[in-house]
Amino acid sequence: MFITTVLGVSAVLLISMGFFIHYLQVGLDSKSSVTVDPQPKEKY
């Protein structure tokens, strides 16, 4: 029973870490982001 619990919790942690790493690699891709507040072109 104890070994099954440890293996189950370890599997859930590994899967959640995999999803988190995938989110960091794909969801936060800086190439697909847009500039929110660009620098003004004309100088005053």
C-alpha cells in the first residue's frame, strides 16, 4: 500500500512538472508576444 501511494504521488508530480515545463517553453514564447507600449517614433 505504501509503495503504491509513493509511486502514484511521484507519477502525479512528474506529469505536473512536465506540463509546467511545456507551459514555460510554449506558453511564454517571447517570439509570439506583441509590444504593449512601443517607444514613440517622434522626439519632442
